[in-house]
Amino acid sequence: MAPRKKSGRKYGKAAGKTVASAMRRKKRGTLRSGKGGKGGKVKSRKQAIAIGLSEARKKGAKVPAKKAS
């Protein structure tokens, strides 16, 4: 049998907290998109998660690198 691949955590705890914070701000209506928060209000759940992960990356949390588009 082939050796089993160890599956570590993809995202760290700090990343989860940052995303949770972004989701709360979305619910309150204070989460904004764009550079320096000058964009429009965020209405999409997916966008809120993306902003949370981006903030986590900036803080240096364990988050996989962004996929090249």
C-alpha cells in the first residue's frame, strides 16, 4: 500500500477569525470594497470572504496563495 498523505490545515485559526470579522462587518453594512474602503458596500457573501482572506494575508496569517487569474 502507498503511504498516506498527511492533510494539514489549509487555513490557520487567525485567518478564520479575520474572515469571521469581515462577515460581521458585511452584516452590519460597514464592509466596503476597493482600495482604502472607498468602493461600494459589499453585498455578496463570497466577496466578504475574499476580503477577509485578503486581510488575513496582509496580517501574515496562514492562507494559501491567491490563484493566478
